[in-house]
Amino acid sequence: MKIKQQDKILFIGDSITDVDRDRSNPNDLGKGYPLMVAAELQAAFPEDQLTFYNRGISGDKVVDLKARWEEDCLDLNPDIVSILVGINDSSHQLNIDKRMDASAIEQFEEDYRFLLKSLIQRTDARIVLMEPFVLPYPKERIQVREDLDQRIHIVRKMAREYLTDLIPLDGLFSAQGVKYGYPYYTGEDGIHPTVAGHGLIKEAWINQLEF
């Protein structure tokens, strides 16, 4: 599916999408991959008059997206919705009891499914799911891996069930990190992308949608 004239494209998620956007300005795209995608596509297709929205909020978990889904997604009636969430769910769970919790994983799937079902029922949007990711640098980030892997598998499962696009960011970041060094893509924390990391997401996003 190609973009159409006057398509509305929404990016929603946590801090990886937020990237210091001005939340008082509904048109602000932040300083990360949503801005990069918008800049490239608006320059390439000026005749299409595309509209972009960033509704990332730092610290959000999937339940937080669910709570604001009506206002920040459905009310916009977007044509393309890109979702990236999950790392805060894992970090939050580990902060609670230092282990993976099966009931928390089940709740994650239930809440994620709510997002997709309501989106399909209420809009005709093309849906793009992006895997949450973490790199093994610094070494403490390894503690997140077992829990996050379960959530990545759920995102993949949702993509299969609901026939969405899927961008495998976890594998992509890992492969590039092995080749060029983890800090090149996520700095010193293994989670938040550098400019190069945001560029990597931008390239993967545009390539996936075949513009």
C-alpha cells in the first residue's frame, strides 16, 4: 500500500518516540525518528500534503497508551499508525520484583490487543508495529532481556494475527550494534537511540512501507 494524498500518519509510544517533543504543540514532532520520517517524506512527496503526528510520551507503558488511546489515536482518525512500546513495561516489572511475571506478560498482551482491535474497528488505518528493543550495553541491560523477549514475541504474534506491518527493531539494533558498536546506536544506556539509532529506525520504517 502506498501513501495517498492528505494521509495522516501517527507515531505513538514512549520516550523513543517522544524525544523531547513540545506536548503543548500538537504539531511538534520531537527530535527523533518521527521528525526524520516526516522530513524525508514531505520533501519527497510535496504534492501529497501529508500530515504527521507524534504522540509519544516518555515513560509510557502499554496500559498508558490504552488510557489515552481515544484522544491520542482514534480521535485523529489516522491513515497510518505506528506503535512502539514495551521497554518500560519490562523495566517497570523488574523494578517491582526483579523477575519476569507471567500475569504481567498476559496483561501486556491483553492491553496491546485492545489497541489493535479498537483501531481496526474504528478506522481503516494501516498499522505498523515496531519491536521494543534493548542492547547488552551497559551489561546490566542483560537483566531486561528475558522479560522483554516475551513482549517482543507478543508484538510478533499481534502482527501475525492482525496482519499488520512488523519492523524487527530488536534484531536490527543488535546486528548493527555488533558490527559498529552498541553505544553508536544507543549511547550509554542501551535503550534510547542516538541520532544514528533514530536514523536506523527511520530507514527501516520507510523501507517497510515501500514509499
